[in-house]
Amino acid sequence: MPLVLILGSHVAGSRVGGTLASLALAQSPMKIDPVHVPTTLLGRHPGWGPPGGGPVSPELFAGMLEGIAANGLFALVDGVLTDYFASAEQVQIAARAIDAVKSANPKAIILVDPVLGDAPGGLYVGQGVADALGEYLVPRADFLTPNLWELGYLTQTSPKDLQQIHHAATALGRPSLISSVERDGEIGGLLVDGTRAWLSTHPKSVAPPKGTGDLMATMFLAHLIDHKAAPQAMALALAGVSYVVDRAADWRAPELPMVAAGYEAWRAEPLALTEVS
């Protein structure tokens, strides 16, 4: 049974972050076991208003990871998924945990979702967190999944067309799946791996619930663990996200209906892929 270590937020009343990742992975046909170490404990997504709760202290965060390591689980980890961090200290602790996982199992896939901000609001983590992500986690990633705004922030560019996005993502030095890429009235992702890039899009929803980027990163990692090539993993992940977003619209759901729609989302037909130059 595959195992994924999730380092990210726990949001009790919203389907985002590590909470969403845990639900999604538990429903996957790969039977992936999630191990979630929370970076923050919130009642709801801050987009709804004051979320309640607060950050997990670095000492508590490190202690949970020490307990997991003491049980020998790092050697069983097939993938690490990083999400939201509340402090630079947490980022450094996460980097040490990733090193320990890689030492115990060099085949483990490290997927860093650099949660920094989004358009039009910009940066919504502290500057220390943003700096630490760039210094400690980006270099340790096997794959990165920034949204378009985060790509621009990490590379100090303002990419708009596909060529600019490709060029900026190449500068990250890691295979990267860029979300929030729009083309011809649709939205999706651009996977960049060196000189090659693949685009996959689906119809754009008017007002999708929060968490679509979290879900994309989670499903992308799961398909990679299932030995899918990265372009195919992207096409499958985006198909799953599109399916859940469509069901949210059909049911007027304020949150992503991961439990109700998860089974079918994992089995959605992959979206079309276009290699772009």
C-alpha cells in the first residue's frame, strides 16, 4: 500500500490543503494511505472570513515528525506533499524531514506545492515563509506545482503567454506543473520539463470553490506514484479536478464535494494533451 506524507494545513470545515489531500488520497484507486502532519489548525478557509484556530508551533510540528520517524514510517513513504506553511521554522523542519525520507527511501517523490499567494491579492504568507520556501524546499522538489502568480513570484517575472510561462518555469530547475493557465477561454495546466512542455485545459468555471490547486497537486502526485508519465499524470489530475468542480456547480456546493464526487473523479477520462513549443 503506498503512503504519502502530507505537510500542510488542517482546515476542519473546508475542503482545502492537507485536509483535502487526505480525503482525496484515501479515495484513490491506488489505495494510498495519507499521513498528515498539520502546519496550522483552522476552522474554515480564510476566504470565508476569520477562520478560527491558528498555527502549529514549530516544536509541535517537529515533534509529530519525530514520532512518525521513530515508528520507521519514513522508509515506507512513497511521496511527500507539501502545502501551506505558517512559519519559516516549519519550512526548515520540513526540509530536514524530506532529507530523512529521501535517505530512507531514495525513490520517494517529493512534490512541493509552493503555497505563496494568488492573483489579484498577491502574497498571503509571511515574507519569511516565502523566502524559506525558495531557499529550502524548491531545491529539494522532484516536482513543483505553483499557480501562475506563484511562478512569477518565484522567478521574479510576469509570464503571460505560453512561451513566457515555459521560459519562467524552466528557470526553476525542476519539472513544474503550472496551474491557472488560461487559453482560448479554458483553464488548466502547463507541465514544463526542460525544453519540453505540455498543455491540458478544461472549461473554466465561473466561481469554483477554493482548493482546486490543492486537489490538482494531490492527484498529480498520486498518478506519479502509480508510475504514470508526468504528462499523463497531469491530464488525469486535471480531469479529476474538472469533474469535482463541475459537480460542485451542479450541486451548488460551497466546498469541493470530495467525498461525494471522489470515486468518479479518480476515474475520469484524461484530458487531451498538446505538446507546445
